[in-house]
Amino acid sequence: MVESLTLESAAESAAAAPTLPAPLTQADIDQRVFDLYDEYCHGRIDRRAFLERAAVVTVGGLAMAQALLPRYARAQTISFTDPRIKARYVTYPSPGGSSGTMRGYLVQPAGAGPFPAVLVIHENRGLNPYIEDVARRAATDGFLALAPDGLAPVGGYPGNDDDGRTLQAGLDQGKLRTDMVNSARYLKSHALSSGKLGATGFCWGGGTTNFLAATLGADLQAAVPFYGAAAETAAVPAIKAALLIHFAESDERINAMWPAYEAALKASGVRHEAHVYPGTQHGFHNNSTPRFHEASAKLAWERTIAHFRKHLA
């Protein structure tokens, strides 16, 4: 009898509880709010300005803006304890960089190795949980993955993107790129590495992937930038890596660089392949916000892994 009363009470409580609204998806968000979020992500406006402006551009704009802020619990697709991988933080020298020392998240597949290696480069806010998860994804596909934290010389990723963005903007950008170059060389020469090196990155990391392709020359075999700034045209002849380039459809600033970059790649005979994903926003691979476009992210990552398997075997 007691059990019956308890179950009835629980049912009544559940019936009386308010139904929570479903999370907003990309289709629910006004393009003007996406555009403001892009400005916010790239440091052109702060969080307060982003929220205030979103609130006035459309009905429900504030809710749309708040929905776009990252929820990193959503980003984990591979557990820290997944038996297919072994992950740890490592430190290594970085001469000429921000402090002379770097720290990164190294993830190896199960087994003795050696493994083809992939550098995973973060956005403009340091090594956040999403990028760590991408490194684990690469390791489950058989690659020794290193995700360097460009903020390591100033204490590392601070636990939130706003402070991370501020910290990264305050670094000497030339030294920060040197830290990424040194990270690539550390990974390539690692005892678990086969010596075959690839690089991928997102947003700032995508631009840095293009930069590394031009800087490392024959030391980099494959590069996959996601919606990143193009390499300088004058540096393109130095690229020896096979490029696979991912673009979002709604990403005017980055896409405007492509015609000149494509012409330079063709003129220099650089192997390259580019894809534009319909219905996507800048950041569509990042599954911690509604900019995430699941079908496109899945396809882009499948193409990325296939590209690395082809050129790093």
C-alpha cells in the first residue's frame, strides 16, 4: 500500500511539473544574432555588447544569444577513460616562443606504436574541452594527437572562453605561432610518432594550420584547416602538404580569402581540395553551441580522417 501511494504521488508530481522548453537549435536562431556572435567570438565586441545588441535586433534575440554560449558538457564524445586511448599532459621546450616552454594534451591510441601524428590546434581562446575531445577523437582513429595550449605560458586555459580570448589576444602573436611550430616539431619527433605529421585546426587554429603548412614545408605531410584564414600568398610555394580545406557557407570574412588563396595554390601546384558545407555557420564543427551542424561536422570529420590516412600512412 505504501508503495502504491508513493508511485501515485510521484506520478502526480510529474504531471504537475512544468515542461522545460527544448534547447534552441541552429534553425531557431536569427542570422543577425549569428553575425553578432561571430564578432564576439573574434574579440571585436565583448560579451555584454553581444547580449545587448542581440536583444534589440530581433524578438527573442537575448535567448538566442544566450543559447549560443558554449556548453562544454555537450562536447565530450570520447571519455577521458576510454580504453582505446591513453591521454596525458606533457611539457616540452619551445625556443623563441612566449616563455620557452609549452604544455599540451597528448593522446595516444592503445598499443605500442609508432603512430602517424596529428597536431590539433585550438581556436582563439586556448585549449578548451572541445579541442581536447577532438584530440581524443583523432586518437581513437589511430593517430598520436597533440593539442597544444597556446595559453600555457600565461597559466593555461582559464576555464572559460571570455578570459581565454582575452589572454590569447594579449600574447605576442609571432611568439604564439612559434609555440605552434615547436609543438609540431615536438610531435613529429616524439618516440611514439612514425615521423609522418598532419595538422588540423579550427578558426584561429585553422589559420594557423595554413601558416604551418607554409612554414614547415616538407616536414608536414597533410593539413586540414577548418574555416581558417588563408596563408600569405607569397608563402604558398613553400607548401608541400596535401591540403583539405573546410568552409562554412555563412562565413563571409574567411570565404572572401579563398579566391586568391586558391589561385596561389593552383599556381604553385599545391595538392588541395576544398569543401563548402551548405547551411552552416563559422564554427559548425564545434558541438558545444547551436552553431554545430551535425551532418556537416560528421562528414567533414570523416573526410579529415580519410585525408590523414591517405597521406600519413
